[in-house]
Amino acid sequence: MSSRWKKVIAPVAVAAVLVALWHLLTYGAANEPAIAKTRFPTPWEVVLGFKHLLTTRPGEKAPQLVSSTVASVFRVMAGFNLAMLLGIPLGLLMGWYAGTYRALNPLVQLLRPISPIAWIPIAILMFKNDEPRSIFLIFVSTIFPITTAAAAAVQNIPQVYIRSAANFGCDGWSLFKKVVLPASLPQILTGLRLALGVGWIVIVAAEMIAVRSGLGRLIQDARDATGRLDLIVATMITIGAIGIGLDALVRRLENVDQIKWGYAKRG
Amino acid sequence: MRGAQKTFSEPGKPAIEVLSGVDLDVAEHEFVCLLGPSGCGKSTLLNMCAGFESIDGGTIAIDGEPVMGPDPRRVFVFQEYAIFPWMSVWDNIAFGLQGRSDAQRHEIARHYIELVGLEGFERAYPRELSGGMKQRVGVARALAVNPDILYMDEPFGALDSLTRLNLRSQLIQIWRREKKTILFVTHDIDEATQLGQRVVVMSARPARIKTIVDLSGLAYPRDIDSAEYIQARDRLFEEMGVSTRV
């Protein structure tokens, strides 16, 4: 058996067993009209739920599931990119200049543990429209982990790299470009992965409470309007799958030659 | 360089006195080993010579000019692999050559890659190299800027003994060909006996110079089976206060 096969076979087997179990546990109640509304859907019903979400197009050109996914992904990307744009330079500055770190770190550490959910009322009051609201929420939930990771990355650069560079007369912008930034990239990337994961979790909550579209809203609508658990479960599975996809996107960067060294197994 | 002069003395930090009044003169093109027990402060001395650490008393001067900070004319080779893991072998070796024309950079990098025997590995990244190869990149990177002095801080300390022996003989060849002044820190008596024209034996912390053993009578390449070699080595064992019997 090829090693590739081996990698696939265990998770597939586990999934098959779980789906079978799920079917056995939910199938019995499928024909009980008394609890039809509140019972958990069977796997097949969830498949039909997917079909429903992929065929209904309420006033839009794209199917519901697609347009919601696009909306959520766009918001996360917009907020995350803004957070990177500000958070990475800020973190690098904090990591390099002890004074900047002393001045800003208490503030960052105070804001960082506040649940992004706690920002939702502020977002609602500050922004009227869905997009700025959700982008703001993603921004505040991702900027602190990004900044913290970038600052720590610079602080953890081994002294020999800095000394070596100084020895060859490398300083200023050149030192930053050739040594400081590449030396901190692997750790920054780990921070970005974490932040993107947080952003994807937060967007669902934000849409459920404060936004009128997106995957979070799709779940909320399925509950409020139609009361269909099959649609809720289908949407949740979609959220998980997109989450894997976003993470894989960032992970691909870990294989770039200039970054890969930071992840090699340590001797 | 006309006989580099280094005189160093430190009245003592309030906390720990690492070096107490070290006086040493090193001549141009000389190979000097600083030999001492681990943690005695010989690395600190080397770091001060390189300008990485400040001098708290006394002076270190090269060609009469006090050391004020790191300088490409004197390059440090670290024990830890200080070559940059995000750069290829080629880019590492050419690192110190900024400001030269592309053609010049190319020619110099080419020359030192060949000198340390890394042809064919130009595009490789450090993680793909063995420890010995990494350290050869470190030496090539240092030599590429054509420094007057090489400071080597236990550069082969992390390698296995065969690789170490190999790299020492390569280092001797390079030193004789390129005519550098080398200050080499080690705690390994055999290493010091094989490499140094003079061996500066240092005491435990706070480090002082115990004695300076002149090995310039031993011709290179040194025969580690010869009676003279063994005599010289035993002398160092004695100076270090270590028995030659295990």
C-alpha cells in the first residue's frame, strides 16, 4: 500500500463510521411527525439541504450558499488585509525599538484579550452598513494577534544574525530588508494563520448578530424563518470547509524557500 | 597591518569580573589560539575584539586604532551557524559584497565557493547542508570581504570529530594561502595544538593569561603522531592542569 493511500484511508474510515453512526441515530425519528421540526437531520437530509442552498437564488443571480460564502470570505479578507497592513509594521517597530514596545505593548495587551464579540455593539453603533461593520470587526479581532506575533518574531531573532549582519557593515534599511524581515517571517506567518482562523470564527458570529448577509446570516435565517436544521448543518459544514481552505492558503507560504527554514524539524 | 596590538585590561565589572587585565600582542598573519576552560571569558574577549561588546577598561587597538564597533575588515565566525537560513549558499557568501559591481560579486563569490569546496551547492539552502558544510559557508562568507583578521569562536565545536579534523586542515591551508591574521578561541587542547603558532592559555574566570606557548617551531601541516607534536600537546595539558591519562 502506498504511503499516500495510508494517509487517506484512516480519516476516510473514521468519517464513514461517524456518518453511519449519525445515520443510525437520526434515521429512526425521521418519520415521527410530532418532532419533525426539532429533530436532528439525517446525513441524506443534509445532502438535500446542500442541494436546496445551491439551487435557491432569492433575488440574486448566484445560489444562496455561494453568495453567502463570497460575502463572508470577502469581509474576512478585507479586514484581515487591513490588519496585516497596520499590524505587521507596527509589530516590527515594537519588536525592534524597545521604547516603542514599552509605550505600545500595554495597550495591545489590554485590547488583545477582549473577545471580538464584545466589539459587536460598538460596530453596530459606529457603522450603519454591513460591510464596514463586519470589516471593522474582523480588523479588531485579527490585528492584535498579528501585531503580537510580529513583535515577538523580531525580539526572537538570534543575536548572531544581527551581529553577523553588522559585521559586514549591513545597517538601516538594508539590515531590515535582508535580515530582520526574513528572520521574522516564519513566526509572523504563524501569527497570520492564527489570526485568519480567529477572523473566520468571528465573521460567523458577527453576521449572525449584526449583518444582513453571509454564512452566519444564512444559519440565523434557517433558524428564524424556516426552522430547518438541515440547512443549518449544511452551512456549518461549508464554514468548516472554507476554514480549512483559508488555512491551506496561508500554509502554502510555509513552503517558500525563504520561509521554509523556520518550520524544518529541529535537530 | 603592521603588527596589530591588542592590550586589554578590565578593572572589573561590579557584578562578575570576566576578564582581568589581559595584555596580548598579535602580529600580522599570525595564527593565535585562545585556549581556556569553558565559560572562562575567552569568547567575551573575542567579542570585544570584534566590537560586539563594549570594553570596560583598558584598550583594544588594531594598527593603533581602537576598536569602536564591528567592521568588515575583521570578520567573526560564530560557533552557532550564523549563516542566514533564508538565503542560498550563493547569497550568503555574497552577503558582504554589497556595493560592488555584479561582475565583481560574481567573481569573488565563485572564487570562495571553490575555495571551500562547495561547487554544485550554490543554490542550496543551509537546511539542506551538513554542519560541516554550513560552517564552510560561514568561513567563505567571512573570507569573501577580504578581511585582515578572522575571529573564530569555537567554529568547529558543534561538529563531529572527523569533520572537525578535516576542517582544521582546510583552515590551515586557507590561512597560509590567504594570509589572514586569525584569532581562534577553543577549549580543545588538540585543536589548539594543531592550529596555533602561539597558544594563549587562559585561566578560569575571571580570565587572565596564564601563559603563552610558542608552537611556531612545529611546521604545517602538523603531524599529530610526531614526538614534537605530542610534546607540545602534553605541555598544554599540563598548563591547563589536566592529566594526559584518562
